[in-house]
Amino acid sequence: MQNRARTSISLLVILFMSMTWTLYAQPAKEKQLLESIRKEKDETKQFLRLLSLGEYYAQHNIHKADSLKDILLTKSRSYGDSIRYSTLMFCAEINELMGRQEEYFRDILGCQQFLNKLGSEQVTFKIYRHLGYYHSSLLEFETADFYLKYALRIAKKKRSNAKISEAENYIALNFMLQNNKDSALFYTDQAIQYARRTSNKSALAESFNTQAKVYAYFGQLEISVSKNMISEQLAREVNDLVRLARYNRELGVSQRAIFNLDAAKDFFEQSYFFASKVYDNRQMGLALSNLGYVYFEKKDFKKAISTTEKAIDLLSLINDYNGLGEAHNILGMIHRERKDYNLASTNLNQALVYYESTGNKEMIAGVYHNVGTVFQKQKKYANALNYLERSIEIRKLFGSRNQIYNTYRVMSSVYKDIGKTKEAMKYLELYTNYTDSNSTLQAATKIAELNELYRSEQRERLIILQSDSIERQRQEKALTATQLENAELRSNFQWYIIVAFFIIIGLAGIIVFFRWNQTVIKQQQREAEMSQTLLRAQMNPHFVFNAMSVIQSYIYENDTENSSKFLVNFSRLMRLILENSPKEFIPIETEVEILQKYLETQKLRFEERFEYSIDCSEELLFENAVIPPMITQPFIENAIEHGQLHNVEGGFIHVSFEKKDDMLCINIIDNGVGRKGSEKNKKSKAHKSMAMKITKERIDNLNKKYKTEGRMEIEDYNKSLQTGTKVLISLPYRTESLN
């Protein structure tokens, strides 16, 4: 069954590689991931590596990530809840990137079933953050606020600055859609502050970008541009191509709003360039749509139409209905100016169909505005006023209210055309009052003033520097004579000081080096001694002789099956111990295998008089966690040999490995005679003390090396009877990628 499953995954990978191999050049990282999938023999690990490949594509090749999404989703249904959740969340985030709002929302709602099943705060944070965005998009602001504030509480409890910043960004957007400017800006400020405390420049860029969105929404374009410029620069510093494509497009939209068409064109072309690098068809399509609008504003209608139609072709491939609505809306405006009113109406109606399918009220209001202008051009004034009024009604309830004033201007023009001067003056006054305080012309002027101020300050600094330089030259000439008299003496004195300084520094460096070298040598000696002590403890002659005796007894009894089984386990155990003892860390699955072989050997030795279990969480296997070799074996030996587990009715040993708060936690539980019972045997007591001393020294060395607070705790399993033993070992959490 497992062979068939592995074969099916391998075939899927080979099929996927064949689909994409000829389309794109494969980077080294991609080839490495594909090769690791092909070589992996374990079914679960092979699937997890395939999921890692998808996550890699989400940052470097969105088209491939989208192609792999359905393969992963179908295959994940045969795995446990943890894998199914991770796969469904991956699919949701890809659908969000591709602009498929309906599919994205469906996936997020599907993730809710894992909240109780997994019970992880990390899972809860992620699902609640997405649910907050989902309800905010549906304009269910109170529900959105509940989920986002709950996610924020989890992030603060975990003290994760990156997650706090992420939650506060979405809370800010929720307030923005409620036209609550002060609260929106408060949370963006908070998000920026927490993002600054991380080393994640992409997180900081996203916080500044959110703030830019808020300022743009409330019509403060000059501040929005400055904030988005910071976002773009931060994304460039870490070469975040996915964000660079989006930020440049948003900067282009701001420049287009103030009619700076050449700058807008440059930003849209940059957006298309970055999007093409990661094969992001959605951002490429949106960039082309906006380029079409720029050509429309420049009256180059032929180029505007061809560019926008290319955008529609790209956006149709991925079913981005909002993007298609925007493209058809732009085509409608182009055909309106060409006086082809039939084509204009057709495209605007198509835009309405797309926007209504996504429930995008703000954009529906924009299309109604454009439909009204088409009817105005046709002198169908009643129809024009009908659509313009519907646009205003929607704007008052949804979206940025600043856009209402453009509709007031058109309504004033319509009333003027039909001779209703009073109404025309009323709407013109509303429009004029707005433009006096918050016009795009003023925004453009402010941006130009900021640029000019910057250039002016640069010129002033240059003049000051030149003046200072001339003054210094004059003063230097006045002092030349005095300086020449003392130059040679001062030069010699300075030379002596410099030589002495370097001699002192050199001696200090040599002393520090030798002390450091001695410390390293001592540390290596301690580790070598500990390794030898550990190896001797693990290769306990008493255990080896007993094992040989068991094999001998099986042979005398002519029990070939048990003798063969015992010998295979014993030889594999010896090989694992000898191979892995010298290493600082080994994969956790190797540690589990050593324990299984050791316990199975002991169980056979004592004629299966006790039971054991070893639990290791999927998260540790997925993240390739590592552990110091055989750190648990001495305690298991104590439980069997000195806890007299084979003499206890219903004897058991339970071993578990899990990740808690960035530490690897190991629990070892047995129901033997306990510490008090084993103290009667002096040899037993000495051996247990040695095991604890060795383990404590190993943990102390790890704490010093990795600046952590690992620990070891031992207590009775049954505290009332003082029987059994419970050992907790907490170690620094490490993975193969960190070593």
C-alpha cells in the first residue's frame, strides 16, 4: 500500500516536472528540492517535501505554485489533520495571491474544522487572522474585529513581534473600510513599531505599505506616496520580487491619480518587470491594465486598447474577477472617449458582472459613475443622473468617500446641460469645497514641493560645505608658518605613539587569542571526555554480557527465530551507537530508532515483561529536528535495570518528543520501583548519579554554546506511593538547516 502511495507521489512529481521543465529554467534550489522528493522513500516525508516545494514556488514562481496546488490538495486527503491543514492553508494563500477571492474564502472557511482538532495557538492565529480579513471584505466589521483582536492577543501572548505587526495591519484595514481614519492610522503606527523590532524587512515593508493604503484611501496621496516609497526600498533591500511588483503598481496608481503620467508609466512597467520574474500572471495583468489607463489618459487609444486586452487575456487565465472588472472598466472609458458608446456600454456592463460576482461595492460605484458619463455623452440625461445618484448612494455606505466628489462634478455638468442651474450650482459647490481642501492638484503640488525642497536642501548643504571649505583653507594658510615649525617634532611624537599603540594592541590580541584557544581546547577535551564516558555508559559491559547470555540461551534451546530476532536488533543497536556517539547532533528519527532497538532488545531479554511506547510529533519530523545522540538512553536503562521494571506488574515506559516555546521537550515516564526503592542498591544509586551528571553536563554545554536555558527535572511518577519516575529534559531546538 505504501509502495503504491510513494509511486503515485513520484509519478505526480515527474508529471509536474515534465509540464514545467521546458517552460522555465530551473534554479539550483528548485532542482535540489525536486531531487530530494524523488529520493525520499518515506511517504509522509515525501509529501511534506512536495509541500515545501510549493512554498518555495509561492515566493519565486507563482505560476508553478498554482499548478502544484491542486495536486497537493488531492493527495493531502490521505494524511492526518496537521498535513491537511497545512496544505489547505497553502492553497488559500495561493488563491489569495492569484486574486481568486471566492476560492480563497472557501479554503479559509474550510480551515475552521482544524481549530479544535489541532488545538495549536499558531494554527488559531493564522486561521483567525484570515477569518478577520474574510469578514472585513464582506463589510462585517464587528465580526472581523473579534477575530483580528483575538489573533492579536495570541501574538502578544507568544511575544511574536512579526505576528503582532501582521494582526495590527489587518485591524487597521478593517477600521479604514469603516472610514475610521484615526483608529486605522493608530494601528498602522503600532504595526510599524513592532515590525521594527524584528529583523524581517519584508514585514516592515508590509506595515509601511498598509499605512500608505490608509493615507491613499483618505485622499492624502502625498503621504501615501512617501510611505510606499519606503516600502519599495525595503523590499528592494531583500529582493522581495512579489512585493516589489505590488508596491510599484500601487505607486503608479498614486502617480496616475495626480496626472503624473510619465512617472506612473515607469512604475507600472517596473511592476510588470518584477511580476514577470516570479511568473505572477495576476500582477502582470494588473500592471498592463493600468498601463492601458495611462495610454488612455495620453489619448493613445490604439495602444490603450491593445494593452488592456492583453491584460484581460492574462487575468482570464487565472479567473481574477476583480482584475477583469478593472480591465473592462478601463476599456469602457476608452471606448467612451472614442465615442463608440455601444462598446463602452458592453465593457462597463461586463465590469459590473465581474464586480457583482465578488461583491466589490466600491468598484461597482466606480462603474456606475462611468456608465453615467456614457449616458451624459449620449445626452441621455435622465439615465445619466440615475446611475450617478446610485454611485453616490453606494459611496456613502462603502469605500472611500473622497471619490464621491468626482461624481458631484459630473452631476453639476449634467444639470447644467439640462438647464437646472440651481442644482448645477449646488453640486459644483460641493465639488469646489472638496477641491479647495483636498484636491489631487494640491497633492501633486505637495509632492513636487517635497521633491523641490529636497533638491533645495541639497544645494544649500553644498553651498555651506563649499563656504566651510574656503574658510578652512584661509585659516590653514594663516597657521602654515607655525605648523611648519612644529611639524617634524609632532610627526615624530605621533609616530612613537602609533607604534606603541599597535604594539599594545598586538600583545593584547595575542593574549586574547591564546586564552580563547585554551578555552576552546578545554571545551573540546571536556566534550571528548564526555563522549567517551557516554559511550562507555551506553556500551555497558553488563548489558552486553547479559545480551550474549540471552542469545546463548536461545541457541541452546534451538530457538532460531528469537535468537535471530534478538541478534538483528542487538547488532543494529551496536552499529547505531558506535556511528552516532561522536556526533554533536543526530536526526530525531535516528534517536527514536536507537531507543526502539534498545527497548526491543531489553524487552526480548526480559521475556516481554514490560511494555513501551515512543511518541514523536509530526512537526519535529517535518522540520528535520535534531537532538544530541542517546541523551535519553541512560534514563531508560535506569528505568529497566534499577527501577526493576521487569518485576513490576503491568510495567511500562513512555517516551515522548515535542516542541514547546522553541525548546525540544523530552518526557520519560516509567512505573518501576522509583528512586526511593532503587536507593537500597548502592551500585544502582551510583550508576543513576553518573547518568544524571553526564546528562546535566551535556545540557550545560549546550546552554553555553547556544545561549539557551535547557534543564533536566526528575520526580516520582506516583507521588503518593513514591514509585515510578518521571524525567523531563528540555533542550535547545535545532534543525538540520541550522547545523
